[in-house]
Amino acid sequence: MAGGSLGRELGRLHDRLHALPAPEWLPRRFGTGEGDRVLHLDLHPGNVILTRWGPVVIDWCNAGAGDPAADVAMTMVTVCSADVPGFAARLGRGLLLRGIRSGCRTDPAGRMQEVVRVKLDDPNLTPTEAAWLRRHAGVGDGPGVGWTDRSGC
């Protein structure tokens, strides 16, 4: 599956997931006050298995209830900040991100800065990824330039 089509599939998976009302037992993260939806909060290509019955989303340990925009923002931030070597991989990442945005009805813009702050607190974040986020997302010790999810990284 090419980067753009994989991205569109991830966007559609977000839409399908966010159609589900969050059950009471799911921890509240990025809440809306009411109408919280199911959030995966780590939905990237490594957490989707393609089967003959369709895509299966795995690794639900970060799941929560809240605003779908935060879930899409977390995917965008995770993909954008991932430490991937080589020009071809970076080009593929841009195609993936544009595909996600074209395949998903939810605009993540309103939650991007909040998600970046949460991501920077992730103990699994590498120093390279954290530095990228600080440089490009306008938080921490970075240049203060506002994040844009349309930047393609």
C-alpha cells in the first residue's frame, strides 16, 4: 500500500473509531465535557495489521475517551516527529500525512499544541524526536513558530 493510500486508510480508521461513543470505564483524556468518543491515541501504520477481512487496529494501551481532534493530532505528531532515516522515508512520511488529512473528516488543528505538550512528556520519546518537536511545534525551547498539521513535516 502506498503512503497516500495508507494515510487515507488511517484517516478512515480514525473516522470509524470516533463514531463510537466512549464507554464510562475508558479513562478520560482530552475530554470534551460531553459526547466523548473512543480514542486510540497511538494510531500509526505500525499499529494496523492488514488482513483479508480488512485492517485491524492493535495496541490499545493508550486508549481513552475524549475529543477525536486530539486522536488525529496525536497521529500527526507521532508520524511527523518519528526519527526516520533517509530522504525516501521522509518523503513517504509526507505522503502518509497528507493521506491521513484527506481521508479523515476531523480537523486536528485545535488540539495540536496540547498534544505536542503531552507527547513531550512521553517517556518513550527519543531525544531526537523531542528535539524535533521543540524545534517545529513552537513549544518548549523551540523558536515559538506555531505548529501546522498541513506542513507535511
